[in-house]
Amino acid sequence: MTEIALPHTLSDVTATWLAAALSKPGDPVEISDLTLQRIGTGQAGSTYRATPAYTEPNPTLPETVVVKLPAEDVALRAGLSLGYRSEVAFYGKVAPTVKVPIPQCFHHDISDNGADFALLLSDLDPAVQGDQIGGCSDAQAKNVMAAIAGLHGPSWCDPRWLDVPEFIMPKPGDVGAAQMMGAAAEALTDVVLSRLGEHLSPEDHDTLRTSMAAVASWLVAQPRYSLMHGDFRADNLMFHPIRNTVTIVDWQTISVGLPSRDVAYFTASSLQTDVRRATEESLIDHYHAALLGHGVTNYDRETCWRDYRIGMLQPPLISILGCATATPTERGDAMFVHTLKRSCAAIRDLRTLELIEADAQTA
């Protein structure tokens, strides 16, 4: 994609490489020294804060930047390459067309096989990662609604996004892919319940099995589409403590589908159940108003609320897929349990399955 050598491991991220990545045509950057500090413990990728020592002071250059690379374990990269392709495609193809708050991308590159990639992003410090288990405040949640509308609104029913090869989730109308995902969701439900089922009620077990059995038809029947984040939860949000703003990160699941699936995933994963029940009506009001502000037309609030109810299969679906395939960790298991319990409660509260069944009967 570029003439800059693509790092294969962290040792390839040198002062020379960073200088080339930050340089612009006719405006070269020189860096005499470089310090790298690991951020987080991600298993699907590795992220570092880079502090360059510029040869000549330049106030237009960032004091620190974030370098995002593939998993340190090279053997894992081939299996993760689809997500790498999606995230690089987001910054290269999608980001310039939408109004969603994201890190500035100074450089992006990926190998032909997708196993090696590099993103050079603005450092969001002192923003703090959201806590999916603890939940978000009402003010934070409203900011989140406005933020995700900046992805959905500008891409609303835009057919150019239907055939992007880097998007890996089933696209609207792809019956074969929907059936494959539905079958996987049903099979993996048994895997998840065998490992974590003791933490869920019998009613939750029933809700999960019925919900995953409906996934294939649910994916095919969705009435409208936009770009979706796909894994839209508090852990993928950065909250600035002073500016009270939110930035959305981790775009490896960018896809196309019913917009409200993102909204439902956030409320059911990242709000405690009593908070969701008390605030979801006002949050949908806020989201709907933000969509209209981005030029969405012929979409009334009642339809928006209905879509939100239908979208509530997204949080258990992604949780089932993630839980069954991720390496177990104590916090990861706690996160999956909370999300499954909260999303099952939401599906019952909102009568999501009844709505999906009624749509199927009238189709």
C-alpha cells in the first residue's frame, strides 16, 4: 500500500520507520531516538505508545503517537487477519466519509496476506477506557449515542458499502452467510453454556437458545442498513475526563447491517440492567435526533425504537461468538457473563423474539 517498509515485529518499529511514517511529501521528518511503551494486554493485536525525539523541534508534530501491530505471537496472525483487514480498511476507506469520533490516523498499511499490518494513531491520553462491567453514566451514554450516529447517519442505506471485501460479517441479503453464522451461533451456544452456564438462570439459557436459533432469519430480514462498528461496547470507547467527549476505537469488526444493532449492543452490554430500563427511551430519543442531524430522512422515532428492539440479538450473538473462540481470562469471563445476563433481560423486556417472529410471519 505504501513505499514504507511494513514492520513484522516490534523490533522493526525504529526511529527511521516512524520518521518515514510521519513524513509528508516535501515535508520530511527526522527522529534521533524513540521510546516505546506497551499499552494494554490485547491478544488480537499489540499496541504501543511511541515517544519520538525529533531532530528539530516542530510544534505541528505529535509528542506521542500510538502504534498498533498484529499479535506478538506470529502463529496467531493468520487466524486474525480478517479483523486486521477490516480495521485497516476502516481507516483507509471509511473514516474520511463519516463523522464518527476516532483517533487521527497518520499511517496505515497491511501485507497482501493480511498477517502483518501497522496503524499509526493519535495518542488519546488522558482519555480513559470505558468499563463494560461497571457501566457508563447517563451523560456518557448520551455522548455515545451521538457518536455512533456519526457512523450510521452518513452511511445510511449507501450501497457502496455492500461490496467491500474486507468486511467479514454477513451483509444484508446474503442468505448463505447468514445461515452459516446462525448455525455457528447455535453450535457455540452449547460450548458457552457448558463453561459459563452455571452463572446464568434457566430462563437465560432458554432465551439464549431461542435467540441463537433465530439468528439466520434475523440477519436476512433486517429492513435497512448502514455501516456498523459491530463490537460497540464500553471497552472499545475512550472517555476524556476533562472534555467529556468519547472516542471510538477497535474497528476490526466493521461491517454493514441494521444500524440499531450497535445501539442495542451498547445498552445491553455496557449499562446495568436497571439503568438501561430507566434510560433507554431517552437514549433512543437522543440517537434518533442525532441521525436526523446527519441527514437521515423518512425515519420516524417509532421505527427507530422498533429497530432497537429487533437489534437486541446483537449483544448475545457477539458474546457467544467471542466467548467460544477467545482465550479464557477472569475478566473476560466476567464480561461475557454480565453481557449475556443483561442482554437476555433486555430481549425479554423488549419482547424482541416476539417481534422477530411476527415479522417472519408477515414476510
